Amino acid sequence: MANNKANHCDNFFVAAPPSLKSCACWRRYTSFREMSFIMAISEFEIKRCEKELDKFIDEHRPPVHVRDQLDISYQIENQSVVLFEIRANFRNPSEKLDIPIAKATYVKTQKVWKIYWQKSDLKWHVYEPVATVKHLEDFLNVVGQNEYDCFFS
């Protein structure tokens, strides 16, 4: 007998026949589940985060004449904020590459932001010197100080 359980990224299973995965009701169910993760940060909090992130970006951007070769930006995805560099591809300068440099994920149950950095294995690792902070501003201060040269290259 074939296994008819759908595997989900958060390590629990939902019994569903394979034909149900293509039905509209299955798509609505998965969309609802994805929406619950998106709403981990309220719209008000997202606006406040954007304000702080814009301030950080303005303070740390390279000079205007360099920005076509190197710039920084951010993305808010689900309950995480990712800071990244925008660099010109050295093989094709007209092509831009987004290189993640720091990530903070809000853990609602603990009311903290977990700080991550990306090592050469291209995986996110907890930033051991300061693993969690209470406020996004504290995360931005840790990244801005870059005490152990983990974030900016």
C-alpha cells in the first residue's frame, strides 16, 4: 500500500490522498497554514521594523558612486528579517547577486529575535556571541558593530 501522507516542512504529517493535493481545498489549506506563519509579526510591527531597517540601511550604505557595484538591502520574509549585500557578478557585471549577511527570526513564544549568520557552507548558524536579543534595534546594533567580522565581508 502506498504512503499517502503529505510531508510538511515543520515535521508533522497530514493524512491526505494524493488526489486531494491537487484539489482547491488542499491549496486553500496550505495557503492558510502559510498565512499563519506570515502573520507571526503584525502589520504594525512590520512597519516599525521597516522604519528601523531603513534607518540602518541609510547609515551603512556605501557611497553613491559605489552603489552600482555594492549596496545593501533587506527583506522581511515570514517572521524573519534578512540583510543582504547586492553585488555585481564578477563574471558579468550587469548581473546582480544578493548575498545574505545576517538574519533575525522572531520567536513569538519567547518574545526574542534569534540572530543568525551565514558561514561558508551557505547555512544559517546561530551567532554565538549574541544568540538572542529582545528588540530588532539590538539585532541591528550587533550587525552594525560586526565585532567578530561575521557579517560584512
